[in-house]
Amino acid sequence: MSSISEKTLTDLEFFTVLKKVGGNCISDLGKEATLKIRPLKSKELLLPELLQVNEYLSSLENDNRIPSHYFDDIQKEIHLLKIENSYLEPASFLKITNNANTIFELLKFFNKFKLIYPTLFRFSEEIEIQKELIENIKVIITPFGDVQDNASILLKQLRGEINAIRSKIGASFNKALNLCNSAGYLDEIRESVVENQRVLAVQAMHRKKVKGSLLGTSKTGSIVFIAPETTLQFARELQNLAYDEHQEIVRILKELTDSTRIFTPDLIEYQKYLVKLDVIGAKAKYAKTVHACLPKITSERKVFLKDAFHPILLLNNKEKGLETFPQTLELNKQQQIIVISGPNAGGKSITLKTIGLLQAMLQSGLLIPVHFRSETCFFENILTDIGDNQSIENQLSTYSYRLKNMRDFLRKCDDKTLFLIDEFGTGSDPELGGALAEIFLEEFYEKKAFGIITTHYANLKVLASELENVVNANMQFDEKTLQPLFKLFIGQAGSSFTFEVAQKNGIPFSLINKAKKRVKVEKVRLDKTISKLQQERNILQKTSETLELEKSKAIKQSDHLSEKQQKIQEKLENFQELYDSNQKMLAYGRKINELINKYFQTNNKKELTTEFNNWLANEKGKFLKKNPVKPVTKTEKLKVKVENKKVEEKLKITEKEVMVEVVKVRKIQQKEAVITAKQKSDYVYKVKDRVKILGSNSTGTIEKIEKNNAFINYGFFTTKTTLSKLELVETAKKSK
């Protein structure tokens, strides 16, 4: 079972990532749920979560985009449904309807595209469609949030009466208005509205002449506002009807609430589903922002993160227009623990945090910004000791706090743990603290835990080189400018460049020399050796990169030449075919020319016709042997079948007759074939031999021989082929 503490997540700035993810949610409930995301307890729970986000991410980049799933917060409505005799307002029913319709549309979509989004489809399969819920509400509530007139017979009747009374109120007021106006009782404005009621604007001197109720006066007192008596009678009737209407609406809403109450479990599920989908969508949108993907989750104990970016740093640098450098890092049984050393501000801590944060994100169902060929396993524990965590409340010093952390590490570390320690061993006397750090490192090593630590301690660098499955690594620096390159190099410890960095920052050279004298000679020599090795490695790396570039160029050039040679060879072969065809046409031409010249000399048409037909028949026979005519009609096919049968019968008879002779002839031929084959195999082709390529009728002369290849000259062109494909026509004539 996974156990990743809140402290670890805080150390890795995991909650900063969650805030960024939450910013992509479409609802407040989604944002709240996002901030509650934590690493999952097992690999079995994790895989579906990751696949859901990965499928949603793919929908953002293809034509079958997941429909909008905006929804209303109905927690208040669900709470009221649980209270007996309560009822919901029409607006609440509209929220429920909108959410249910959104759910039904999503379920329909995932069912249609279940082959494209199989995990999201399985997730939606758990939701039950309750169309009766929507139908019940639709009958009572209008799309504008009012109760339908037809919700009950009484409501329809009351609303009819209300409309009639309103008409009477309007008519009676207009009548009083006209009478008072004609009598000259009204002011120029004639009428006004007081307490949502139309009133007559009567001049104060005539107020006793108008029957009605006085509802107010103007600021100067020159106008009094009077509601006509007849209008007041109708208004009282309207109030009574409005009260009855409200009571009937409450009764109808209570009935509708009761019929909806049985669907409360479904509404809870709908709300949970929509919140969950909102979180999945937010994760996918965040993944798109940081160019994240789903690496392979392997059962093997292995971490291989290629081109891994720290997501927070990536977004911050993107806003500032700065470049972010990715890191590639691998942990496995042969490379169980990595000890990273080197100067400060080189990127050691960021590298360590990147690996920890990406692993925590992945185990929380978030895709991570790495190369798609990356892979990692599931860790039950991720332990961190990062930064100066001095505890004022518990009166613990930095070192005491770190020792307390080490105690927890020793208790929890096993072969399913990833531990990350920044500035390992600091906080105490370098020699004593370094010695204790060595013991801790050996313990973690014995427990088979995977880990990354950063340190400046030379003894830990030495120990890393001595332990079989522990490796040194360093963050590369430009030895001339002492600027960090932000590249992790595995296999060699890094120099701290302490004195070099001090000199670069303006510390007087005399003071640096004094400091050097106070440090043990062996320590300075070790640091100097490491520094020198690092410089040499940087030079070798640059040379290697140059050679790789040259090699790549050479391969491209070679491929280009091979392609050209292939094209030339194809052209030569095509020219060979054309040449053979032309030779054939020339032979035909010579024969016809011969026949015509003979005819001109003898003037014998019969002889010409006979010789031409014989020659034509001979050529046709040759052609048919190479290209036999296929029978088309049933009669032709039957005829061929009969002829073939006759030939087979004749062959059988002939076979029996000549079989004895054939055996004798075969023995003779075998002997001759052996002699001929030996002669051919022994024959060494020479320049000026007349040869032809197997399967070709054209004869050429060997112009040049190179290894197993021969260059054949046909007069118009030269071609290249292997000696095994040649057939000897005539040996080269010896010069006298």
C-alpha cells in the first residue's frame, strides 16, 4: 500500500502543481476536488486513472472531442431532498434537469466511441440513465423556470381568473383616469406607480373629489397619489387569487419533489461523475500545457525518465521566455542509488526534485512531461529530506530534524521505496556528520531502496565509487566560464569548484591562497583531480558530439550516393531492355530487307510469299512458346483439354518406349554435365571475352573486371554486373 506523506508532497511542491491543474476546472466543485488529489494506494487503482486522463488528452487533439460537461452545483438540492416535507424551487429543478441531460449526452457519446475511449466508457457504464426523472420535471416546470399552467386543473383555473381580474383592473383604472382627466382633477403627468400599483396623479386641491385610497404625495405636496376605489376592489380580489395560486404551486412542487426524492442516490452519482470528469479534463488540459504524456508503467523495478522537465520550472521559464533544460535519469538494480555532486547553483536540487515530483504526480493520476519512451515502476513509499527544515515549535535544530528524518527513513526504507535527500550529511561537523551519512547510505543500499542524493562530501563520493550498485554523477559546468550547463552526467563525481567560484565572485586571490593552505593537501588534490577529470570529460564529450555529427553527415552522404547509384542502375537496366528490343526490330528489318532484295532480283512473288510465310510462322512459333495463348471460350478450353489429354497419352507411351534409352542418355549427360560444369567453374573470365548476361540476347565485350564484378561494353553503353550472371559466348582472341 502506498504511503506518501504530506511533508513529502510539500517538499516536492506538489500542491503548487495541483493549483495549476485546478485552474483548468470548469466548476468550483472540480477545483475543490483537484486540491484533494493525493497519490493512489496501489498500481491497480492508478492505471485506470492514468488511462482516463490519457484518453481525454487524445480527445483534445482529434475530431471526436468529448462534449461540454458544464454542470450546476446541486449539493443544496440534494441536502433538501433528504429532508422530509421539504420542497425544491423551480430553479432547482432546472439545475437537476440540466445536469441529467449533460449526463445522458455524455453516456451516449462514450457508448458511441467506446473503442476510442474504452476506459472512460467503462467509467460511464456505472451510471444509470433515469429518463423518468427528466420527464416528471418537464411536465411541471417550463424551460424558463416557471410552473406549467397545465400542472393542475386548479392552477389553470386560478391563472385564468387572475388574468381576467388584471384586465378588469386595467379597464377600471383607465375609466377613472379618463373621468378625472376630463373633470380637470389631474396633474400634467396624469398617473404614476406607487408600491407597484398604478395611481392617479391628482392635484391636491381636488383630492376630496376623487374616491379612492390616498397612497402618497409629491415632495412639494402639490400632487396626491390616489388609487381609484373600483380598482382597489379588484386588486383585493387579485391578492386573494395570487395567494391561492401560490398555495397550489407549493402543493405541486411538493408532489414533484416527492417524486424526485426517490432519485436522490442517482443525483448524488450524477454529481460525483461530473465532478470526476471535470477533474480528469483539468488534468488533461494541464498535460497539454506542459506537453506531458503517459510513460510505460512497468512491473520491473526500474525508473527511466528521458528528457524529463520540472513542470513548475517549465511554465515559469515559459512566461519569462527562458529555456528549460530536461534531464535524463535511470534507476535500476545495477544503478540503485545515484550520488550527485558539483558546485551550488548547478541544478542538483532541481534534478532531484524533478524526479520526485514527476513520480508523485504520476502516482496521483497526472501525466508527466517526459519523452514517451520513458518508463517507471510504482513505489509504495517516497521519502524526502529537502531544504532547511529547522523546527522552531519543537525546538529542533536543522541537524536534529534531519536525524529524525533519517530515523523515519531507516524504519520505512525497503525495495519498494524511492528516497530523495538534498545536501546529504550537512548540519554537523563535516567529518563526524560525513561518517554517519556513510552508515545511512550503506543501510539504504542494503535495504535495496532506490534513491538520489546530492552532496559536497568527498567521503560519500568515494563510498559511491566503492559500492557496486551506487554511482556518482555530477551537474556539468563550463570549466572556463564556470557557468552551469544544467546537464547531468552519470559515472563521475563532480568538483565543487569552491576556490574557482570564489575567485570568479571577486574574492581576493591572496585570501583564496590562505584558505588553500588551511585545507588538507589530500582534500585539495582530490578536488583538483576531480575538476581535471571533469574538464577532460567535457573535452571528450564535445569531441564525441563532433564525431557523431560527422558520422551522421557521412551516413547521409553515403545514402545519397547509394540512391543515385540505384537510379543509374535502374536506368541502365531500362536501357538494356530498350537495346534488346531495338536489336530485335533491326533483325526483323534485315530479314524483310533481304526478302525484298531477293524479290527485286527474281521478281518471283510466289517464292517471296512462301519464304515470308515460313519465316513468319517460325517467328510466331517462337513467340507462342514464350507467350502461349490462353483459351477464352468454353469450346476452346474443351479443345485444349482434349489435346492435352492426347498429348499426355502419347507421352506415356513414348515414355515407356524411350525410358530405357533415357536412362542411358542421362548417364552420359551427367558425365558431360560434370565436365562442362567443371570447365565453366574453372574458366576465368578475361578482358575482351565476348559474353552475354543470363536471360539477355545482347552480346557485349568485357571491358574491365573488378573483384567479382565485370563491366560489359555494348558499343553504345557500358553496364556493370556480377561474374556469376555471365554466359560465355566467345573467348578473347589472342593477339599475334
